[in-house]
Amino acid sequence: MIGITLWRYLFRRYVVMTGWFVLGVLAIIYMVDFTEFSSRASHLPGYTLGLGALLSALRLPNIMQETVPFIILFSSMSVLLVLNRKYELVVARSAGISAWQFLAPLCVASLLMGIVMTAVVNPFSSYALLKVQELEIGLGMQRGTVGTIERPPWIRQRTDEGITIIGAKRVARRGLLLGGATFIRFDKKGNILERLDANRATLSDGNWVLKNTTRTDQTGTPEQIDTLTVKTNLRPEFVEESLASPQSISFFELPRKITVARSFGLGANAFAMQYQSLLALPLLLVAMTLIAATVSLKFIRFGQSGAVILAGILAGFLLYVVTVLAKSFGTAGAVPPVVAAWLPAIVASALGVTVLLHKEDG
């Protein structure tokens, strides 16, 4: 039976290794993101280096959620390879400790990291994403960098003035702030009255407030208007459910958003898929640890690590691709979100356990 001292040693080694991987990956991502964003936004009038650095920092939690499965895969492989190289696993095996016993601390650590990502990092990431979207609209960016919505940003409203079709290039504040907004207004007979193109539109009580608007009437004559209001009967809750990006809603808010969206008769597949994916994340990280163990537990001589590392990367990449595909199917409604989120993690965990049983226990 593995002792508490060895258990804590393996747990600490794995957590420290994962921490170094997180710092390294985030540093690389930050530098690449800051450079790429600066090249795209440096020509905008409100852009400064400080603002660019802030936006890149705010995007890191969202990017980290996407990269954490690979971080767990690489850190698990690294820890096991290092322990093998230093003969620590060889000594542990000779003392009668099975692979399942010294894998337990790593799996528990992966499970706890998944819970932290879901319960702590995700709410902060959602808040940061809202700020990024709003700041990018303030800069006048036509295309966002993170949190793109899953469906076309068009909604329809009907008032006593007629019908208005509302579209936007950018969405912030969960749909309450639109960038590059377009309003096409029809009269009660269905004839086009005018087209309004605004730099930004904000939903207030009973009105859309449009800023820096180009108004084009039936004759095609454009007119510049600084501020314009358009009457609306859309409730903020309806607009949020229609236009909000699932990534901009925290884990703890998602169940209520799903219920509200369905009460409006809207498809809540994107929200449900995001919620189930966050619930399944701890199991997915454990699956990544088991995949790393299948290629890293065997004693490796010097110069033979390349094939092992490549096999682990390919296996982890295959699981990631399957997970992304399943998420797309779940968001589109082709597969129930709960199945699309949990099935890849469950199957990968089962395969990892099966391979380890075959290798370790025959």
C-alpha cells in the first residue's frame, strides 16, 4: 500500500510541474497574442500599448480553458518520464507498489485542477471576456478576438411603428451593446422605410440608442446623425438569450440562462453544451492523465523518449479533436449536449484504464 509520504511527494511533483507548464504556456500565448493584436489594432485611434497589454491579459483565462487539456497531458508525461529516468518508479514497483497506486495522486490532482478551472477560472474568464468585448467595440474593431457567438447576430422586433430587423458585427454586454449595428426598418405594409448603420447601439428602457449613425432613406440618400433612438419592446433578458456568447456567461449562471432561454422558446443548445462541457472538464483532465500514463509508465532508455512523447501527443490531440467535434454537434442540436460533453471523456478514460490494465495486470 502506498504511504502518505510517497503520495504527497507524487502529488506535489505533479502540481509543481503543471504550474510551470501553465506559466510557460501563458507567457508564450501572451506574447503571441499581444503581438498579433497590436498588428491588427495599432492603426485604430484609441489604441495604446497599455490598452493592448491589458486586453491580451484579459484574454488569457479564456485561452487557458482551451489549452488546459494539453497542459495536463504534457505535465503528466513529463512527471512520469522524469520519475522513470531517475528510477523512482522502478524502485516503487520493486517495493510492491502498483501503477494504480502511484497514478492515484496524479489523477486526484487532475480532478482538483478541473474543479478549479470550472468553479474559479471560468467565472473570472467570463467577466474578463465581457470587458474585452466592450473595450474592443470602444476601439471600433470590426471583428472580435474571442467569444464569437455561435449563430448569426440578427433579431427581429415588432412595434406599433412596424417591423425592425437588427443585426451587428460585434456583440458585448451579452447582447445589450452592439458594434457595427444595422437597423432595417419596415412600415406596417412591409415596405422598407430606412436603413440605419451605427457604430454602436445600446439597449435602454424601451429604446435602442444609436451613436454615430448613417441614415439611408427610401431614395438612397445618406444622412449622418450623432445620436438616434429607435423604439423597441424587446426585453433585455430576451436579447441576452438571443445574442450572448456562452463563453461570456459563468458556470454558476448557465443553469438559469438555460431555463430563461427555453422559457422564451429559444434553442439553449449552446448554453447547455457550455454547461455540460464545464461539468465534464475534470473527467476530461483525468482522461488526459491516463492517456499520458499509457505511453509513459514503461521504463524508457535514453534516446527512446521521442517516440513515446510523439505517441502521447497524437493520442491527446485525437481526444481533443473528438471533443471539439462532439461539442459542435451538441451546439448544433444534432446530439444531446449531455452526451456530446460526457461521452468523449468517458470513452477516453475507459480506453486509458483498459490499456493500463493490459500492460500492468496482463
